[in-house]
Amino acid sequence: MLRIIAAACVAVAVGGCATAIRGTTNQVTFASEPSGAVVTTSLGHSCVTPCVIAIERNKPFEATFRKDGFEHAVVAVRTEISREGGTSFAGNILAGGLIGMGVDAASGAALDHTPNPVVGRLAAIVPPAPPPATNRRPVRRPAAARTPVAVLTAPPAQMTASVAVTPAFR
């Protein structure tokens, strides 16, 4: 009877194998091309790339990368059961039983974030091209449209002695 109680105490103490071995957070690495972008997750974390953030294993999220002069990029990060996490989760059959499996399932200890590292590829914003240069010359008004400054009132034959100029107004 004493052995049964001791085994039950060990099973409860171990809790979830994956939780005890791997923990409830995952180190997620963020990088960007070009580097130096600000990354913000939908969970509220942020840093400047390249960087690493500890994120709870059971929470998928989106990472948004922003940098001046570049279009922003969004990367969806999901969770999936990893080989190591699955092995630790299965270890609950030997020590921990249903209680350990429940603890591991609730904490997400058997999960890893994918992709990891999370890479944001930012496209440069290209300004619009200037309009093509033209080789046109400026348009000149025709000579007939110009206003004369003065009008001669005498015919050319009489102009030898005196010339009378009358200003013309239009």
C-alpha cells in the first residue's frame, strides 16, 4: 500500500513531463531583410531585429515588420507539436498519467512555434519616376497679335520736313 501512495505522489509531483522538461515558453528568433526593422507581435511583444523573444508555447501569433522606406511585412506564426515535445508528452504514460497529459496540453509544453526563426522580407518603396523631359521650345505669339507703340500719320513723301506721331491706344 505504501508503494502505491509513493507512486501516486511521484506522478502528481512530476505533473506534466513536457512542462517539467521543456517549460511553457519558447525562444522565438526574429530577423528581417534588411535588418533594423521594428517587429511587433499580435501578443504585444516588440523588438528591433535581429532579436529573440520568449513567447508562450501555446499561443500562435502574427509578427509585423516595419521600417522607414519599406513596405511592412506580416508573417503568421503557428504552433505545432515538435518531436521533443511529443516524446515528453508521451512520457506521461510512464509517470504522470492523465494528470500530466492534462498539464502538458493546457501549458502547450509539447508545442513549438513555426517558423522559427521568423524572417520578415521588406520590399523597398520605389518613388514614382519623374515625367520624361520634352524638347519643345516655348511658343511665341505671332507678330500680328503684338500692339504697335506708335502710328505714323503722314505719308512717307511728306515726312521730309516734319513727322507727326500720334500714339495709338487700343
